[in-house]
Amino acid sequence: MRFCPAQLINDILELVGQFHYHEIVVDQLFNGTTYLRTALRPLITAAEQIVDLDESKPARTIVRVDAGGGSVGEINWLLAQGYPVHAKDYSGQRAQKLALSVTSGVDDPRIEGRQVGWVTAPTSAYVREVRRIAVRCRKKNGQWGVGVLISTLSPVEVLVVTGQSQAKVTDDAAVLLAYVSFYDARGGGGETAIKDDKQGLGITKRNKKRFEAQQMVMLLNMLAHNLLVWARLAGARPAPDPAVWPAAPGARYLAYQWVCRA
């Protein structure tokens, strides 16, 4: 399981100066019976050490996870650490019940047949105030598939992180769809990076029988992945100033980036 930098609110960009969305910050190996609900805390704790999150930074770093990390216990742990959270409820049965409290729905123009609406049922399960959005889609058998999103983000914040105008804060439909859109965006960078690593770096073709050996393969893959990301970033930047860098600065520039970010 791997942890990539969360997206940040407004102008909170200090982490972007050190880490980029496609970088792997933490890559940990677990046994085959481990689920996100048990791996989330060690992954977050390890990421905190690497990213050097002090007491003020968790409040400005959004943790966005799927239903595997959406249990009441895991969400409350994140909230107690001060993190804003944007997650999907772990319990499908609870989602079905909560969806019954939706009084009006909005059609999602991006996905045909999908509808979203505010959960109005009260809750005291969480240690901080949350907003909940029910999402339903038709399944192949004609029944509704239902999920519930749980978010501590305010309407203004969710509009900002989805790149929309804050003036839409009075548009209930736009705000609802922004919450859903921000959750949908979680699968972009991280899952694409895993797919790229499987195809480009061949990580599935280097399986080892011993757990420790597989850990080493995983770490070598993480290094190779990040080297490619850093090289791509460095190649897209303007050439270094000749007054600062000596002749043939290209290789030194790349090495500098790698060393600083390693």
C-alpha cells in the first residue's frame, strides 16, 4: 500500500515545494489479509515523519480515502489528529439507511443515472462536525447501489479544491456535485501510478518468496518510480542560469534535484 501527497486547500502549498502528487511518499508491504482499515494509521504515521508534519500542518492537509478507510474508528482517529477528511463510509448497510433521509436529489451530469443528495439524519458518531452526501447509481440488476461520503470540508473549501468559483457556494447542486467530484478525483494519480509501475517497471514480475526480499523489491521500485518523476519535473523546468551553474550543467541539475528530494 502506498501513500501519495494529499491535495491541499487554497494557498497551502508548502508540501508541494517538497513533494509532488505523483511521488510515492510511503510504500509499505503488508500481508495479503491486511485491509486499509488496519493499514491506514501506520501509513499516515509514516507519511507524517517523512513529510515532517508539525502540529499546525495536519489541519491544512486533506486525507482523502475510499471506503476501506471509512470506518467510524479510523475517521475519528484522523479527526482527533486534526486532519480534514474526505472519505466514503465503510458500512454499506449504514449507507442504505442514511440514504433514506435524503429529501431531494440532484442528477450528476457527469455520470448518467447517478444522483446525489444531502443526508439529513443527525449523527453523534464523529468527534468533529461532518457533512454527509448520499450517492446512488443503478446497478445492472436494476437495483440502486448506494454509498455515503463523509467530509469535514466546508462548501467554500470543496469548491476551491475542485477549482470552482466560491460564488457558487449558494448553489446547492453545485456544492453537492463538488463534494462528489472531489471524492472521484482520488483515483487519478495514485492508481494510475500503480498501473504505470506494473507495466513500465514490471513490479509484478519480480515477486520474491521471502517477505523481507519482497520489501527490498518494493523499495527499489519506489526509488525507480520517484527518480522518473523527479527527472520529468527537472526536464520541464527552465535551464539553470549559467552564472550559477558551471559548464554542462544539465546532469548536475538533475543530480541536485534527486539528492535534495531523496
